[in-house]
Amino acid sequence: MAADREVAAAYAHCRRRAASHYENFPVASRLLPRGLRDPVAAIYCYARDADDLADEDPRPTTDRRLALERMQARVRALDDPSAEAEPEWRALADTLRRFDLPVGLFTDLADAFIQDLDKTRYRDFGEVMAYCRRSANPVGRLLLHLTNHASPENLACSDAVCSALQLINFYQDLDQDFAEHGRIYVPEDEMAVHGVTEAHFRDRVSDFRMRSLMHHQYGRADRLLRAGAPLGRALRGRLGLEIRAIIQGGARVLWRLRQQENVFSRPRLRTGDWVLVLGRSVAPKRRRPPL
């Protein structure tokens, strides 16, 4: 049928977009079960478009906010894929219809990007985590809903992993976020404790105060990542392998960050890093039973 061909073409478009954008963490990778690659790519395109509206769109803030609010309204109204002209929205409408996903998770994502338009400072870590709850956690929750694994235990682990990955993304983009958007996602109260001011970000000062502050951030992100790691063992097959690879990728970026003297330098995972990530994902270390 023509409608089926159009939906297939829409998903192919989303897969190409997902594959073309560099990420340190795999997106809709070949590790995923084949049946998940299309819906994950459609979800990715929605999140990518919302992110681009917040960060890349040249229009005034009021116009970008209106565009994000329209995205929220549009995703609430999605029903018939054939009624959507853009391939991203046609694929997303098909995904929502097939998997009956919670629409609130999509509106939460857009809401986080709306916040990015105005909020550039975070008073404490609680505020940062409230942002992560909407900017990152919906992605993991959607994956669990796609696969019928959305148990309370799995959702809690997923939230820990996704929040950790969001924090790691903040830390590797420390310079870019401040230079391009004037944002600092490191809590102000912790900056004060370590004697760090906004001048450190403005002038890219990587002294012992700044390194002490950031190593405190790295340690907390690592603990969050470890708290969510049981999810990779709870899920079977290729899905579990994908989750373990994402967790190991995040851990490797953290390791790279800790090795750097300059906390404003963005780490890149190399071929050897990815070989290590894959090896540890395929053959994860078993926890020793308590004595």
C-alpha cells in the first residue's frame, strides 16, 4: 500500500538523520533489536528538533518558545500518520499509534528545551536533577515502554542512567554551553564551596579550584551511572547489550574527563575506547556475592 511505503520512507529518513549526527552515546545503533530501530529513530528526531529549536534556531526567543509549544500541542494531537506531511512527524505518529506511548514524556522533553531558552543558572543540584527529569529521563522511559519493560524497578534504574548521561553531557560541553548560550549547569552553591566563580567559565580557567569542583561532579555522575547499571543486566538479548553499551560509553567519557587537566576540553572516544566499551558490554563483570 502507498501509505505503508510512505511510513517506511519516513522511518528511513529518521534513521539517516540519527546516523548522521555525532554522539558519544550510540543512537538507534545496530546493537538494538531490528524492530526498535525505527521507533527509536523517530523519537530521536523529535528530541533533536526540539533541541535545535532551543540551541540552533536563529529566531528570537519568543518565536522559538512558540515553536516548541506548538511541538507539544502537535504531539498531543498526533493520530493518523498519513495526515502528516513531514517524514519525522509521519514516523512519530506511526510509533505512537503502534506502541501506545505516554505522550506526556514527549511534552516533558519539549518543556525542558523551553526552560533552556531562559534559565541559564542552577541554584543547587536539586534544580539540575529537576531539569534532567524532563530533558533526559523521558528517553529511557520511552525505550522501556516500547519494549514492555516499564516496571517500577526498571524505570528507576533508567532514570538514574539517563540523568547520569545528561550530567556527563553537561560536563563534556562545559565550554560550549557557556560560550554559545551563556549556560552553567553546575550548581551555584557547589561553585561557591569550591571557590569557583563565573570568571572561571568565561576565561576557561582550569585551576585546582575548578578541577576540584568538576571532579566532585564526575564522582556523583559515576555513582548515578552505577546505581542504574542493573538495568543492563535485567534486560535480555540485544536490548540489554545496547543498554550496557550506553552505560559503558558514559563511564568511558567520565574516565576521559578525569584524565584531562583542562576541564573545558571536550573528550572524544576513540576506536580503542569503543572496543573496550563493546568488550565490557558483551562480557560484563559479575558482582561477587556477599561473604
